[in-house]
Amino acid sequence: MDITTEKQNEANILVKSRIPNAEIEKKVDRLAKEAGKQMNIAGFRKGKVPASVVKKMHGEQLKQDAEAEAIRDALKEAYKEAGIEASDIIGDPVFKKYEQGEEEIEAEILVCLRPKVDVSDYQKAVPSYEVPEVSDEEVEERIQTLAKQAAPLEEIEEDRPLEKGDTAVFDFTGYLDGEPFEGGSAEDFELEIGSGRFIPGFEDQMIGMKKGETKRIKVTFPEDYQAENLKGKEVEFEITLKGIKAKAEPAIDDELAKTITKKEDATLDTLKEQVRDQLRTEKLSKLYTEELKPKLLEALVEAFDFDLPENIVEQEIDNLANQKAQSLSKEELEKIQGNAEEIEKLRESVREDAVKSVKATFVVDAVARAEGVDVSDQEVQQALYYEALMGGQDPEALLKYYQKNNLIPAVKMGMIEDKLFAKLLDLDNAGKK
């Protein structure tokens, strides 16, 4: 077996190997003998099946196994020759060439290595910024909103029509093709008009109704409605308005502070300080997401130059190309499908972004290790549980979905990135200034 290694750059090594067919045949014979000792075939004693019989029955599979073994041997020898440790290798080796000739197999295999990223002076990439200010007017406006939300609903005694923002108390019955449909009726139902909780058009047609009035309205269910028998269907609702409620005039005082903070010793002044801190945190979060994070990530990517493992870049190209393909029109997809040239154009259109993405991943990882920043599996699980609860999903089901689709590493990397950037930007202390 003839083996040579060519160092293309610091992250990619090309292994060239010539494997004589005679060597493959020797491996086939050995594998056949070993298999014969385990096989149980009629007419032969167990463990005494001749190699010739095994080869006749499983020749193609034995040949594939022998070739795979030869490739593994070639790579093992190449790693030894090039001084490559198993921990240095990232991803699976990629075949660049595999030709079976009359006398030998000629193979070229790309082995990709984890980049050694020198991130010294990474602090220079951290942008400066000013902590957002919060005005007294913004605090007062937020407290007014909180007061309105906390204010109790009161029955409207005056004889006036239903307005947007009111809470209607009503009975309703829905009719499909003139017949009441299941789940389409209720009594003493309460609905804030303008909340958008009901089918589009339902709430708007109630505006102007008076207490005691009965009205029939027509609405059309959305095409994506969960009930199959109602998707896209026009229905009628008979509505009887029984009462109108509105928020009481909010009182902005110490009692409001106690209600909102759920603290008996709270005052209006402490509520104002709490609201000011919340608004500052919200502004800081917006600043981080829209400006600081992309600016810091771009600065880190530009600050360091190193070779990238080709296999990881190609994987990211595939990923981004698939994402882009999902946004294409039906006609554009039909143009691409089965057209190697168009597929390659699509992949090349995302190559630059893929390179930046892969480079960013390695830089962030290196800086995170330098800063001692990490995220535990338990933290990832807690984040996914929180995401599920906020979205009204089953936490266990969401976790299994992420595990099944191998999305956990991406989630963890994203969490490490945010944790690292928060530390570099000193966001925790900035929010307290």
C-alpha cells in the first residue's frame, strides 16, 4: 500500500493512497475465513464453513468490507505519518477520488482538522456603547399602561353602544348551512372587543350593539382553522349582547404598586424605580440584539484569520442552500431540481455567508474557552423547557424533537454566544448603571 499526505493548509490534509487489488483479495480471504467460523449452513458443521462457500454467498459484501478496512488502515498510517491525533480531526473524512483499476484502487481522501485559533487581543473587538437612558415620561407612560391592565372591569350602566376596548358579555350560536355546529355556541361569554381573539370580522361587527340587542353576523373561517369541517367556510352567528364592561378608572398610588409588585411594603416610588430598571433592560436588550451583537460578531470574525475545515464549510453551504431553497417560488424550484449547474449556482450564492458562519463558530468557541464561558446540558434543557412553556407546547416533546433532529448543539452554541457576549459587553452591570 502506497500512502502520501499533502498538507493543503492548517485545517485540511489530502491523503493519497494506492491499494493493490491483491491486498484487497487477501483481506477478503481472511474475512471469509473468520465469517466461516461463525456461520451455520446446512451441510457443514457449525464453524467449519469453507471460505470459498462464504465468498460465493457474500462475495460483494466481503469485498466492500475489505475495501473499507483497507481505507481505515490507510488513514491510520497517514495520521501516524502526519502526526495527527484523533482529537485533531473534525467531521468525517471526505472522498475526493475513488477509482478501482485493474491492478489497484486509487483513493484521495480529505481529512479536516479542528482549527487552532489564536484569539489573543480579542478584547479589542468589543465595541463601546452608551447605556440607554429612560425618561420620566417613559416611566409614567408604562405605569399608566400597568394601571389600566390592573384596573378591574366594571359593568357599564349607561345606555351606550359597544365600543372597541370594551368587554362584551354575550350569548352566541354559530350556524353552518343553517344548522348549529359543534363548539359554536356559548352563554355569558366575555370578550374584549379589538383583542383579535375571535375569527376576523366577528368583533368588528359587534361594535355598535346595545345591551339586549340580538344580531346575526356572517364570518368566514380561515383556511388553516383547526376544525376540518369549518376551514374556509362561511358561517352565521346569532349574538345577544347581555352586558358591557369597561376598565375602571385606574388609581396610580401605593396600592397600585402593591398590586403590581405583589409586595406589601411597595410604594409608588419603588414601583417607578422598578419600571425604570425594566425599561432600561428592555432598551439594552434591543440595543444588544439589533446593534451590539452583530457588530461584535462581525468584529471578531474580521479580527482573526485562519484556515477552515472544508467539510464543515460544505455542510454549512448545504444547510444555507436548503434554507434559501425553501423561500423560492414553485417555478424557481422546478428550474433547480435535477439541474446540477443551477444547484451549484445556489450553493455558491451562499458560500460567503457559510464561510463567515463557520468562522464565527470557531472564533466564538475559542474566545468562550479563553473567558471560561460554558453552558451545561442542564441549562440547555431548562431553556428548551421555558421555550415550550411560553409557546404552549409539551416540554418533553420539544426536547425529543431537538434531540432527534440533532439541534441541541446549535442551541447550546447560541446560548454560549449570548452568555459570552453579555460578559464581554458587561451587560449585567450596564443595566444597573
